[in-house]
Amino acid sequence: MTEQNQHLPTLALKVIEWICPSHLREEIEGDVIQKFNRDNEKTGPLRATLKSLINSLWYFRPSILFRREKSALFSSRSFGARLINFHFNTSNNLMGWTVFGIALLTYCLTLEETASYWDCSEFIATSYKLQVPHPPGAPLFLMLGRIFSFLSFGDSTKVAYAINLMSALSSAFTILFLYWSIVMLSRKLFAKDAVEKNQWLAMSAGVVGSLAYAFSDTFWFSAVEAEVYAMSSLFAAFVIWAMLKWDATEDESLANRWLILIAYAIGLSIGVHLLNLLTVPAIALIYYFKKHKVTFLGVTATLLFSVLIIFAVANFVVQGLPSIAGYFELFFVNTLGLFFGSGAIVFVIVFAALLVLILRYSHLTKKPILNTFSLAFTFVIVGYCSYAMIIVRSNFDTPINENAPKDVMSVVRYLRREQYAMPPLLFGPNFTSQLVGYHYGDPIYIKGKTRYEVSERRFQGEYAPGEEAFFPRLWNPDAKDDYKSMLGLKEGQKPTFTQNLSYFFQHQLGTMHLRYFLWNFAGRKGDDIGADWLRPSEWFKNIPAVLSNKARNNFFMIPLILGLIGMAYQFKRDIKNSSAVFLLFVMLGAALVVYLNAPPTEPRERDYIYVGSYYAFAIWIGISVIAMAEAFERYIKNRKLVVAGALSVGLIAPALMAVQGWDDHDRSSRFFSVDAAYNELNSCDKNGILFTGGDNDTFPLWYAQETENCRTDVRALVLSYSNAAWYIDQTTRQAYQSPPFKYTLRPKDYAQGGPNNYLLYADFKIESIDANEYLNLLAKDYAPLRSDNHNLVPSKMLTIAVDKADVVRKGVVPKEMEDLIVDKMELKLKGGVLEKADLLFLDLLTTNKWERPIYVNHTSIAQLNLDVKPYAVQEGNAYRILPVKNSRKDRDYLVDTKKSYDRMMDQFKYRGLDDPSIYYTNDYKMQVQNQRANFNSLAEALIDQGDIQKASRALNFSLKKMPGNVIPYDPSVADTVSLLFKAGQKKTATEIATVVGKQSIEIASFLIADSSEVSFELRKNLFMLNSVTHVLSENDETALAQNLSNEYDRLIERLQVKGGNE
Amino acid sequence: MAKEYLGEFEELILTLVAALQEDAYGAAIAEELEKRVKREANLSAIHVTLYRLEDKGYIKSSFGGSTNERGGRRKRIYTITNAGMAMLKFMKESRIELWKLVPQLKIVGV
């Protein structure tokens, strides 16, 4: 009878393993199993199992927990001494849970209380209502997020906090597994007989390394917001820990179970983030070292094999399987004429049968390796099945349903992330390469009435021979100006291979990778975009208080140095495991840099991508404790003193990181990311349609609507999505209180790959064309407008006729603007092209005949290819398109002062913007600048109308809600000062001007002395100083103006002298 | 160190260790306890008692063979030490001494 076919009280044994010291375990386990078997015969398995479990719990008592091995028993019998020496497993577990507790507490105290910027608000909205986020989705994250959202107990304003809590918990568990992994790796550094003796040292290493990671910049950042990176890190940490457990398990069949668990975790993690796959090479290496004799060839083969596994999972499982299902589906539906989904069903049955057959075969023929691997593969698939959620929910037509992956063909596109352009990797064009044509590939199918129809074909640019090069790093034509200024290229000059490489090393590896790494372990200069790491020359610099930045963190490079020591030590002592850790470090760091092939500028800092490589480095920080102990041993005899000394030195790293990092990771009481969204929605009239620019600007609006149920009558429409047929299709449905949209054009005119994807201007010698007439022609497939299956724009001017009487009757135009109503609106083409989104905008504007209010915001108005600015009327923070024309050149926009005033003063929220203890990043500062500018234009319009009192009230309100001591004054302040003068608030105006002048001078003179570079910050402050000076002299504050003007001249002089010397 | 005494359960276990000889290990003791004294004790209680007796020096232990029934785990066989034997004897004698003090009354009705 072997263990496999014998019943074991598994749970009880688990409890015993957990509780009992290892020297007692064999005996106790044996007795428990024996008793279980006898009970089993007598009373049956159920009662026997229960009894053994209850019995096992009774082992949880001090005399078992603290029992030492017999030999040591009589040396010290006091309880205290026993406590210190009590068993390794128990103390190791307790210590793990202690670091877990520290991490969890930290993250809870610094947790974002609402939806953060970027994708977080989208993830919260889609978790809360199980909707479909942008590809490739994160279904497991969403479903778990949904469970966490229950912790809000019905208070929808607490949902964000509850889902953020999931990240905090995931991150704390990551720290737990990191701790255990470091301890396991540390124990391998000692000789077999010295492991017991060095238990406390191994645990110290674990504490130092895991806490350093817990307080590291990037990891902490992701731990307190609802992004997928925290949970993704947890899966990576778990997988690595599980592999070390596998390594430590002697019993072959038990060990294989760890492998299967790892496969399942990897499968599940696909439903969070694919990043986790990059741990595979390290895992494969650990496997190889245990199973085979080490040879160079073997290691190479293992690495190649592991890369193969990554591609197998990423390409075959994630994309390939759905693609094959797609072929089945096409064959069954289009060729055989069966119902939709028939091909997919047949594929699933065939595939499942195949898996079962292999499993059965390997089991019957007793092939353990085949069995383990096919089981592992099955579990990857099982984990991957979380994607069913995306398909199921998409078919419920959820309000957020990005790319609408409802049928097999669209799911395939969703999973293959087809909307994102992939940068070339090994061979491809440079940014200067000229296209000579397109290569059309396989067709894109969309679901028709009874069969799938070809909408368009996938295409790739074709380049003349010699235009493509090896390892192209300078590939993005959109970034050509940045490339040129970085590399000093002239117009039309092609970059050389050396320049390519220098960009790779300096920018991609240096600025966009090494800099982030050093942020985490050396220190960080601040939170401005592009902020440098804190070089030693910066350590003791006296920064003026006005320039102080909470994100300036100085670790004196201590974590970095410790990590390097640990790395060197591990390489010396344990080449095998250090190579595995190194592989983690490289795969999750530099290898990603190569793969992602980043463009020169990014909208935000991308350090979060590389968080996994910092994980590897934290292992080394931990191991440095052992290296230090070994060094101390030479001078100090007392063993305990040695361990305590190494631990205390090691703890300096996490302690510094915690102390320095706390203020800039503390996100508590910060709400403006969501308040700004609330304000934008509340700028709109009932049933409004609000065009927004990018999706990242829109996610907070979605959050506010979906989660906090705010203004669900308003429809926020992402302009860039509006080029997609699936998105337009969704506007024809009710969304909460927002009715469906009415269009003149038919759905087929908006179809993907239809004639209106891209409408080029062609000179038909027509001065202008009526928009309504134009749309009707398009809807009639009017042949003269066609060229190569594409429609054209026949004029650079599109007009919309206005029925004045109707407009007045409907009351959409404010009374004071009625004389500004035009007979026809003239919308000029900005460039030579209209996109589908512009067409949609035009269609809405003409078809709705002013019944539904249509708004744009400051980003979408810039992105539209039609110049609507003259007809945009500010209402709060949004601009409504109305048939009135702003003819004043000195005013950017018309302002509906009544609506704006009421909304901005009474309805808008500005929580916490006057609280100096709250930490605000640039994202907030930019948004506050917009808000201040909107107050300025409101006040200006009020002054134009002669309502000085209200103008003055609005300005003071703005200054009170968003004071300069919390969010520093920005370039909008000069206007504020000028308007204060006009509103008769002379005292406030000069006060603010004095403060701004003084601060700008202080900052500018520091920056000029500090660096030869003319930074954005310097420019901004000189601009503010100069513009405020102008305002002062215009308003007869000559003394103050003269004073500031002199300072300004002096600064410019210093700058020129410096520039001249360079 | 003051003279140690045994608790009732300790005494039972010590006696069983002496009685079972080469076959005295946790599960077997539990079984005998159930069979002979009709007492169902938790294994954990037996183990703790065994350890306490071992700490007091009345028994000693060594690993024995493993069986399939035990999932391949070895038994820890306990044997009584001289000190243990002396303790048992002392306890037995003192019990008998005490017993003698009880008046030999007939049970009513018999």
C-alpha cells in the first residue's frame, strides 16, 4: 500500500505541520494517521476525518509549540529562554505574518479613499458592476474586485475604498511570500549542519528584504490604488515561493503537486496581467538545477525552453486557442451554415476531449512527467477560463463595454489586443522609413445577420528595401521631433545603427528604466514628470521651502548598496539560486524594456511596469544581512550580537524608505480626482452629451456615474473611441437615464471598414456645404463623393442653418446672448480630413436640432477636426455648442454666467483642496489650474456684464477653495490678479502679486544657481514673475512692479551670463 | 528540586508505557487506554503527557519502525527508566498503604 491509494487526514496533517516543531512531527503524524485509519474502519471516513482534525487542533498549546529538541532541553528551562529558541517553523510563520501585518497596516493607512487617476477609476467602475474594460481586460481582478466592493455595505461612495483595499491586501500577501522566499533562499546559503544555527539570521534577512520591498516607491504606489499591478505582483510572489517549496519537497509526487499549483496560478494570473509569465525562466532554472546535472548546454536549453513556454502561453493559449476557435466558428457558420457559436462549441468539446485523452493515457501508462505537464497545461486553461466573465457580461450590453467582445470573432480581437499597434522588435522600420504601400493580410470578420462578414482587412505598412533595419529603436513616426532633438538629427536625416543603440542605452535603458530603479533604491528628486533620481550631489542641498517636494526622498543609496552586497554574496555562495533571482531581475526589468520599445515621451512615468525586477532586488537587500553577519563575525565573538548587529544595519534601509516615502505615498483625504469628474458632469444640462478627449480623462466620469450614481442622465462620449463602430452602436441604446442618440446617417455608414472611416478633403470648388445636406448625401451613397470606396469632404467649410425663432422658443440660448445668434454656423475644417468621430459629432449637432445639449471639454475641443471654438459657451467646466458666435478676439469663449456661477459656486465640490496636509501630485495641480482658469473666465465675463460684485465673489471663492499655500500658484494667477484689480479688490491683488513675485524670484534664482539647464519649472516661474509684473504696472502699482521688474532683469542677466559661459 | 508527584493521567500513561514495553507509542497507548480503562483521550493529550514524563526523566524514547498504516512515519517508542519504575512502585505502595486505612466495610445489601 503506498501513500497514493491510502486515505490520509490531509487537513489534520496540514494543521500539525503548521503547529508542531519538525522534531516532533514524524511521531505525531504517524500516530495521528494510525489512529485515523483505525477510526476509519470503525466509524467511517467522515467521523474519522472530523475527529482527527479536532484532535490536531488540540496540539496548539505551549508545551508543543515551544518544545525544543531533547538534547537542548535541560540547558535552559525558563519560559523566556524557550520563547527565544522556540521552534523555527512557528517563529518563521509568526515573523512572516508580522511583516504582513506591518505592510497591510501601512497600506491601509495610506490607502486612496476614492478612485485614483488613470485606469483605476475604470477598473473600479467595471469591477463594481462587472463590466468590460479596455483590452485585454482583467476578468479575475474584476470579479475579486466585485467581491471586495461588498465591503462598502451599500454605501456607493465607499466602493472605491473597498476595491483599493484589495490591492492593499494583495500587496501585503506579496510581502508575506517575499519574506518566506528570502528565508528559504537564505537557508541555502549555509552548510547543511549550520542551517539550524543560522535560523535567526535567515529570518532577519527575510525581514529586511521584505520590508524594503514593502516600502519601495513603485510597489507602495501600486499597493494603494485599484490597479492590476498589486495583484499581479502577488501572483508572481506566490509562484516563486511555490517553486522554492517544490524545490524543498523531497517526495516526488508531492512535489509535482506544487508544479500543478504553479501552473494554475499562472493560468489565473492571465486574468489579471500577463506580466506574471516572465517569472517562468527563473522557475525553469530552479527546476533544471534540481533535476539535472548542470552543464552550459543544459542551462541554455532550459532558458530557451522557458522562453518557449512564455510564447506558448502568451501566444498559443491566450491568443492561439481563441484564434483556432475563430477558424472553427467561421467554418461552421459561414461554410456549413450552422448557428452562431456552433464552431466554438465544437472546438471546446474537441479540445476538452483531447485534454482528457492525454491525461487518461498518461495516467494509465504511468508516465508521470507527461501526466504532470498535461495536468499543468489543463490548469493553465482552467485559470484562463476567468475570461468567460468578459464574454458573458459583454452580451448583457453593459454600459461600459469596450470593443464589445460579444461573439467569437470580436473576442479573438479583444484578446489579441488588436487595437494597439505593436512596436517592431528585432527587424523593422525607423521613424524616417517611407511607406511605399500596404500589405493586406487576413480579413477582419464581424457578425452579420446569419454569417460573419468581412469588414476590412488587417494591413501592415510596406517599406522600400533597405528602409528597414535590425533592432529598430527609433521607430515611432509620431515622435520624430523628440528623436531629432534627442539625437541632434537634421530634417530628413536617417538615424544610424549607432544612434539607434545609443537611444536604446541612454533613453530606454537609462532614463526610462535605470532612473526608476534608482528612484526605488537610491532616492528620488521629486514628483515632476521626468524627475531625476537623487544623486549624491543633491543629498545635502538646501532646497527653498517653496520648492520643497514631498516626493523628494533621500535613501542615501543605502538600499542600493545593501542590494549590491547581497547580490555579490549570493553569487559567490549559491550560484544556482542567484542566477534564478538574477533572471527574475532581468526578465521583469531590462527584457521588458527591449520588448516594449518605448517611444521618447510617455504621458506618465512608467515605473510600475518594472515592479517585478525590484522584487528580485529586494531579495538581495535581504541577503545582505547574511553577508554583513559574516563580516561582523570576524570581529565579534558573541553570535547573538552579530545577528542583532547585521539586522540593525539592514533595517536602516526599510526604515529610511518608510520615513522618507510616507508623506508622498499617503493618499488619504484626497478627493479631487473624483470631485473634478463630478464637477464636469454637473456642468451639463439634463440629458447632455459630453464629448471628452482621451479615455484616461473620461474614466473618472465613468467612475462617478457607474459607482456613485452621479448624473447618469449625461452621456460622456470619448472622442477617440467614437471612430469605432461598436462604440457608436452603443450610443443608440439607453444608458441609465440617458436616452438613445438619434442620427441621420445609417448604422452601415458608421460600420467598421465602411466608406466613412476617414474622409479626405477634395477640392470640389465649393465655398461651403450645408452639413445636413452633406450628411443626407452620404446616407444616399451619393456617387460623386466616393473615391475608392471612401467618401470625401467636398469643402473646407461646413455650415449648419439656424432657425432663430425656433432656437429662441426652445430657450437654449441665454437671454443676454440672443443677439449673438447666427443665421448659420460655419465650422471650418482644421486640416484636410474628417474622422468618423467628427462625422458623428456633426450628425448629432444637426440631427438633434438643439433639443439635447451637446458639450465638449478642453481636450476634446482641441481634438475635433472641426473648429467649434467660436460657438462654444462655457457652462461651469464644460463648453456647450450653441448657435451663437463669439466675435471678440480678446475673449477665448462666451460664458453663460448664470449657469456657470450657480454651478461653480453652489454645486461643485472642492474637497480638501484647502488642506495643506494632503499630498497633491501634478495630475491634481493641472486639474486645479484648469479649475482656477475657469473661475478667471467666469469673473471676466461677469465684469464684462458689469456685475463686479459677483465677479469679486467668484474670485475670492476660488482663492479660498484652492489657496496657493496648498496647490502652488500657477500661470493662471496673473489673470486672477488682473481681475482682482478690475473687481476693486486691490488689497488682495497686491497681496497675491507680492507672494507670487517673491516665490518666483526665490525659485528662479535657486534654479539658475543650481543647474545650467533651463527647466520647465524655471521658465514657468519667470513667466509668472513677468506676467504679474505687467499686471501690476498696468494697475499703477509702480513701486512693486518696478521692484519685481528689476529682479526679473537681474535673473535674466544671470541666466545669460551662465548661458554665455557654457 | 522538590520531590515530584504524578498526576492521575500521568500515572496512567506511565503505567501503560511500562506495560506495553516495546510497543509503547502514542497511538498504541491511546488504543490500550480505550480498551482497558474505557477512556477516550485525545492523542494530543497523550503526547503532551509523554513529553512531560520524558522531561521529568521517567521515560525515554527512541525511533522505531514505520508502517504503511502510519503513512510511512516512524513510531517513537517509549521505555520506562529506572526513575520511572521507582516512581511507579512508590505510587503503587503508597496507594496500597492508603487503601489499608479504609475500613473494610461490606457493601450494604450484599
